[in-house]
Amino acid sequence: MSKTVTLTIDGQTLTVPAGYSIWEAAHQVGINIPNLCHHPALRPEGSCRVCVVKVKGARNLSASCVTKVAEGMEVSTHTPEVLAVRKNIVELLLANHPRDCLSCARSGNCELQKIASDMGIRKIPYNYNRPPMKKDEGNPSITRDPAKCILCGRCVRMCSEVQGIGVYGFTWRGINSRVSPAFDLPLDKATCTYCGQCAKVCPTGAITIHNDTDKVWAALRDPEKIVMVQTAPSVRVGLSEALGGKPGDIVTGKMVAALRQLGFDKVFDTNWSADLTIMEEGTEFIHRLKDGGVMPMITSCSPGWVNYMEMFYPELIPHFSTAKSPQAMFGTMLKTYYAQKMNIDPAKIVSVSIMPCTAKKFEAQRPELSASGFRDVDVVLTTVELGQMIREAGLNFQALPDEQFDPLMGVGSGAGTIFGTTGGVMEAAVRTAYELLTGKGLDPLELAPVRGMEGIKEATLTIGKTKVKVAVAHNLANARKVCEAIKAGNPHGWHFIEIMACPGGCINGGGQPISLEMDTPVKRQEALYTDDRNLPIRKSHENPEVQALYREFLGEPNGHKAHQLLHTHYREQIRG
Ligand code: FES
């Protein structure tokens, strides 16, 4: 069978791989066919029919996202009949859609709004008759507004097929139809990990990120408060997209400048505490390896993954590293080390973090993350929310000069920066653990087998006389495979495993700008690797500000004080 197919679309002849849909073929040559239920990261379903086209010889119009290309096929994407049918489908969707677009969280970034605008729909010829539906706002991460659901099923497919959980399903019938967790449970009662991937694929305002910008504006206006902010590695390669830039733009300096312009008193780098995490987690791993501790050890810095494990695999809790996440470590050190050093009352500090992650909002509210006597992190904003604040302030982001992070907690290594991508935490940990165990630097420094977007990656290293086998998994369907393998006796012989909840890791977290382009996460990942290569320090244990922290405040990694402040515990979560 031929591996390619030649067809014409709107008179243009093109050759594409056999098995492509008409929509994919058209997209490849820049022919725009509107789509709503289809998302390039998901299996096509063909439910909304917005993407219909005319295929010569076919009796009915064909949904281009589910119709495969065929040799000699002749496709027309914008005949009068096609345009009229599409427009009527969208008018029917709008008829049952709330009319509060101006104040909707997705205003200006809503696929339904854009399609309606592109189609020139200026009035809706049908009456609104959908019954009232209750919003779900009872959790810190994700807000659901079923009245805005257009039943495209993207969230259903994302949660079940990519993340392997299946929180959402189609419920009720007819005009009452909606997508919701079983029994209409709110998300905090369902087995939702708060990864936010559903919000990333929702085309409308039906699933959005819980917005905390008001809390930050209030703190910035309060003269009694000292507002300090940390920024996660992935934010510097995602923020630009929210402000008119391209995927993969590295905007660290402009981001720092914007945060100062917004009024933050100090601007710090979560890369600093990613390095600190490596010191604690790497030391913990070395102890487990030498002393026969519970193996394999699994990373614990992805809060969606922590929720998943606590809900679905609580028996694996002893495998978790007890090291807090970089976000939480940073918050603790801000209100202890930094406050002491600068003679600031920690009660006056408002600790804000900018994260690519929606689950971080939940993590910050965990009661155990307050070992200093104060909450580690007071408010978590996503990359998208920071973009909104910058727009609200009217800053011309692209014209801002580059500025540096504030000192003491503002230096991060390249190892810290690659925390943002799948494989990055493991690579950072190996750079340090190898050198601490052997006294020699890892050569080459870059751990190629754990790079890239493969779902589960492995590498074997000879460290002294021991062969150490590490594994990396991203997205929760792959996490499940890893958990099952551990339960089956760890047949792969893994010693250390990195797991991140989101596909691709934090670069593609639920709080990053929404993109319909499949190569966006890869561009962000490449940007982090570029950032790593360009930084003067590339190993966590060489970070001078982290070395000073141990010398002046904590003592030894994994020592008594470090354990008290920088480690945590986990518990089974029972929901549903
Ligand atoms: Fe093709 Fe919905 S986008 S049917």
C-alpha cells in the first residue's frame, strides 16, 4: 500500500501521508478549516461538524477531522453550501451559550467567539433555553461553568486518554446535557489531580483556571506588606506567548522587569530552590542507595502527580522523596533564612509564586507546608495570570529592558532551569549525585537518553561500582504504567524515577498559555535547554547562593534543620 496519498484541496494538489485526515492535510499547507471538537493533541471524534467540507462524489458534507484522505480525492473547503452549514451549526451552539462574553475568563481567547466572529455572525436567530447550571468553584485550581460547555468532549478525551483518569463524562440528556464528573460531583470530591490539562484544551470558558490576581493586586497596594515573588523555570519560556511573542522566546530579563514594574518588592528565581531541591533530593537518594532505603525513589515536585499517587497508589508513598517541591522550599526559606538575614518580620511577607501549573495552587494550601510557622506560599499565579496582570497594568512587555533577579535567592543553575521539562529533574539530580558519589563530573554533562518527548525514558549509569538505572515518565497514563511496574516488583530494576503529571512536564502545564500547535511544548523545551547551555553554572551543587544557605543557615543537606524545614510527608486522599 502506498505510504502517501495525492489529493486536491481547493484546487491545490498536495501529497500527504496515507492515514492523514482531510483536516490534517489542509492544515499542513496552511488551508484553514474551522474546528471545535478537534484538537491536534487528541484523538478526533467528529462530534461538532464545524469542520465540514465538500468531497466530490460524496452524498453528504464530510467532517474533515475524521475523514481520511484518499488517492485522487477532490475537496472544497468553502463552497456556499459548506459555509452556510458551518454557520448554522455555530449559530445553534451560540443559541445555548451564555451571552457574557465581555467578562468571561476566555474573552479574547475563546475558540467559539473567534469562529463566530470569523463567520461574521452578528445576531443569533434562536432563543436561549438552556436551564441554569451551577458553577463548580469549590477548589483552588480549576473553575467549571457547565453553562458554557459546548459538549465538544475535548476535556473528556484529555482526562481519560492522555491522563488515564477519566474524571469527566457526558451526563444528563437533551437540553440538560453537560460534561461533569460522575454524579455531578464537584472536582474537589472527584478524583481530579488539578493538572489543568482539561482547561488547556477547553475551547470556551467552561473550564478555566481559578483566578487569584485580585489577591496579589490587594497585597501590592497594602503598604504594610512586603510582597516577594518567585518565578518557576517554565514561566520564562511561556510568558511571551501570553503577550504577543512566540513559543520558545526566553524572556527572563523582561519578566523580572515587568514584575518590578507591577510593584513586587523583591523578584526571585525558583531555579534557586530547584537547585536546593536537588541538594536535598540527591542526598536523600544517595542515602537510600548506600543504606538500603526504599527503592526505587520517586520525585515529588509535580503536585498533580503527588495528588495522583495519594489518590490512586497510596501504598507507594514510601517510595516518594520527602523533599518538598522547589515552590514550597522557596517559600519556607523566604520566611526564615531571608527574613532573618534581612531583618524582616516574616508576618509581613506575602510570598507569591508564578507557576506554569494549576495544581501548585492546591499544593500551596496543604496544611503541612508551613513548617516555618507561616504558610510557605501565600498566593500562586499561573503564567497566564501573570500575563493578564502585565496587560492590566498596560506595560509594553516586549519593550521592557532586561533586569536581574534580586540577590540571595536569585541565582539559579542550568540544572535548575531544566526542571521545567520532562527529564530535567532527573538530569539535574544525576549531574549532582554522580559528582558527589564519584568525585568526578558527569561527562558528557547532558543526559541524552532522558531528553525528548518519549512517554517513558530510561538511562543506565555506572556510578563507582554500582549500575544505577533511572526512569522518567510524563503524563499520568504513563505514571500509571510506572506505578504498576513497581507494584509488580520493579522488573526493570529502576533505582530513581522522575514523574511529571503534565504531558512534556511543566513547560506544558495547565497554567501555561493555550496553544493549538503541536510543536509549542517542544519549542519551550528547546528554549530551556538553550537557557541551560547559556548559564555560567550548570550544576546545582555549584550554585554559590545555595552553598551560602547551607554554610550560614541550614548546615548539611538532609541535616536536622534541613529536614525540619525542607521535607514533608504525604497521606492517602480518599475522594468520591
Ligand atoms: Fe471536526 Fe468537530 S472539528 S467534527
